[in-house]
Amino acid sequence: MYKIVYKKSLNPTVTLMDVEAPLVARKAEAGQFIILRVDADGERIPLTVAGYDRARGTVRIIFQIVGGTTALLNEKNVGDSICDFVGPLGNATKTDGLKKVCVVGGGVGCAIALPVAQKLHSLGCEVHSIIGFRSKDLLILEDEFKTASAKLTIMTDDGSYGEKGLVTEPLKTALERGENYDEVIAIGPLVMMKFVVATCKPFGVKTVVSMNPIMIDGTGMCGGCRLTVNGKTKFACVDGPEFDGYEVDFDEAMLRGGMYRDFERHAYDKACNLFRKEVQ
Ligand SMILES: Cc1cc2nc3c(=O)[nH]c(=O)nc-3n(C[C@H](O)[C@H](O)[C@H](O)COP(=O)(O)OP(=O)(O)OC[C@H]3O[C@@H](n4cnc5c(N)ncnc54)[C@H](O)[C@@H]3O)c2cc1C
Ligand code: FES
């Protein structure tokens, strides 16, 4: 069992937890993820390693409450335990030789983008971060991004904080200004990553995206997380989760991502009904 040692709500739908998992903490790197099961008959869900403390043996996860399992996880408190917490899985972000990078995060994707920005910053890379949210009340990790970035731009769709607009707008302006990024790293909703790639392409800037398809085993055996990259089938869990954005078939990934929507809605309603009964 893996004990929760810290819990904080970052906004009404996003929660941060530090979990005691010394073996995972010992090896985890930015870009990798874990798979957890809240309880013995729960489903397995992947969450990115949002941070780690090797000395304390803890791993940080930041998750958005979107469905049944994340709602169940959010019911857990400090002192409670999680049944399974497996990792680190996937490949770490490639940082070799990067001197100047633009990190683009969207929504809860910022939780995944932050450790990447922090790692690059710690290696002496000049990090420009652009983070976007639907509105001010959904903003997360502003201070942490400020610390890790030489330049931080915050965007909101409705203009309630930072600048009004999409993350692709300041990115395009920066590229037009001649910012010579070695790489742009985009992490967020599929549609956001697709348009970040489209923005970068005319400038020929390498664009890395972090894919988060449905995952089941996380070990390359079930095929659940398959994607088409450069015309070939790849598994996000073992070949990724980061890929060259120019090569990813985003339209196919978006189609596959919507396949289980009805089942997920049902699981969420079931979990919510369970909590309602418990509080009555
Ligand atoms: C490598 C990877 C890293 C991720 N990191 C984070 C993170 O750091 N923070 C975060 O909030 N979310 C992250 N996700 C997404 C997270 O796994 C899903 O939000 C979670 O599984 C939802 O489960 P649920 O039962 O609450 O929701 P459900 O009702 O089951 O599903 C809601 C949505 O979550 C996604 N989802 C559901 N099950 C899975 C699954 N097994 N694998 C992948 N996606 C699924 C689907 O897109 C679905 O539309 C990551 C996904 C992957 C693949
Ligand atoms: S999750 Fe099963 S192959 Fe990737």
C-alpha cells in the first residue's frame, strides 16, 4: 500500500498529492508516468510523475477529476493509502543539448509540463513557458512555472487572467520575433498539441508532444495505447509518451480518445452516486 502524505486542491477540479513510493521516487525522471489502482477492484489509470523527493521517498501526482477513478482518488486523504502505484513507466524527456526551449502547457497538461520545465531549467537551459487555461479559476502552478522559466506567458480563453487567447498566439509571435528555440515541447489537450505543431511547422522548429491515449497495462502488451507515428504503429507507454509532433496522426488519436465516452460517463455517474449515498 502507498500512503498519501500530502494533499492540496489546486483548483475545484485539480488535486495534488504526494504519495510514499520510495522505489518509484528513486528512479523517476521528468516525462515518465505511473499507473495506479485506488483499491483492489479499481481500474488502472496512468498519471504523470509531477515531481519527486528522492530523500523522502515521495512521488507527486497532479490529477484532474474527470471520471470515476479520479473522483474516487480525490476522496482519499492524508494518511489513507492507494492500493497499487507502479512505475516509473515510459521514457524520460530527452534534454541533451537543449539550450533554449519553449514549453507550452494547456490545462492539467501544465502538471505534466512543469517537471519538464524544471528539469530543463536545472540543466541551465533558457525556458520560455506559455501556459493556457479556460479561465482564471482553473489556473494552476503559476509560481512554480515562474521559478522555472526565464519568460512566462499566461493565457486564458476568456481573458479573466493573463492575456486573452490561445497558447498558439504568443507562440507564433515569439517564432515570428525570431526566438531561436532548439525545441518546442507541447503538453495538453490533443487539439491544442495539434495546433501547436501546425504553428511551429512553417518555422521548422522541432516540436515534441506528450501523448496520453487510453492505457491499460502500460507495458506494451495490450495495444490499448497504440498511435500512428510516421505511418507506423507505436505504443505510447513504451515508445513514448513523448513523440515528434510532426509525425503524430492527431486525427486518429482524437477519434480513438472518444471511443469510450459513454462507458466513462456511466462510471463517473456510478462513483458520484456512491459518494452521495455515503454522505446521506
Ligand atoms: C501517460 C499518461 C499520463 C497522464 N498523466 C496525467 C496527469 O498527470 N494528470 C491527469 O489529470 N491526467 C493524466 N492522464 C490522463 C488520466 O490518465 C485520465 O484522466 C484518467 O485515466 C481518467 O480516469 P477516470 O476513471 O477518472 O475517468 P474516465 O471517466 O475513465 O475517463 C475520462 C477521460 O480520461 C481518459 N482516460 C480514462 N481512462 C484512461 C486510461 N486508462 N488511460 C488514459 N486515459 C484515460 C480519457 O481520455 C477519458 O476521456 C494521463 C494519461 C496518460 C496516458
Ligand atoms: S498500455 Fe498496453 S500497450 Fe501501452
